[in-house]
Amino acid sequence: MTEVFIYALDLFIPTDLTRKEVLKAFEEDMLKPFEFIREIVEDKEVKGIKSVNLYDTLFKGDEFLLEYTVDFANGRIAVKVIGSDNPQKMLKEYYNYLRSR
């Protein structure tokens, strides 16, 4: 069973990461979980990632969503790391949370 997904460019990408290891990394450094997924996100044809910033987070019980903004030479994308059995539901809850702020 997949525990952690990446959501980028309207795609849910399963990973072999566990929620526990992502949360432990997040406690050490808020950008560390992104390092686990850098290779998946990075486009080798572009000059690579210029910068990564934590945009926002949502924690609900043992589920979480970490949103990063990733700057490339030619633009910026949002990348979400989602620890949930139902990443679509967690993404919807995150968007509701953003609207309610």
C-alpha cells in the first residue's frame, strides 16, 4: 500500500516513502522531505531546480500535505507531498483549508 504521494502538474505519483520517514525528515528540516522527491520533480532538460520553498502545510491526524513551490529557470510549479491513503480527499481538504483562511 502506498503511503506517500507526490502531486504535481495534476498527477498523483506514488512513492515508496513512508509517512513516518517523511514526518521525521520534516521535523529535522522543513525542506528535507523535498530532497526525497527531487529527482522525480526535476526536469533534466531544463537547467534544474533553482530554489525550493515551503508554501504551506496541513496536518490531520496521521495524514499530512506539504506544499512546496519549486522554481526552475523557466518558471515555477507547486509540488505537494501527501501522506494519506486517499490523496484525492486530502488534496480537497487542503484546498478547503486554503479557502477558509
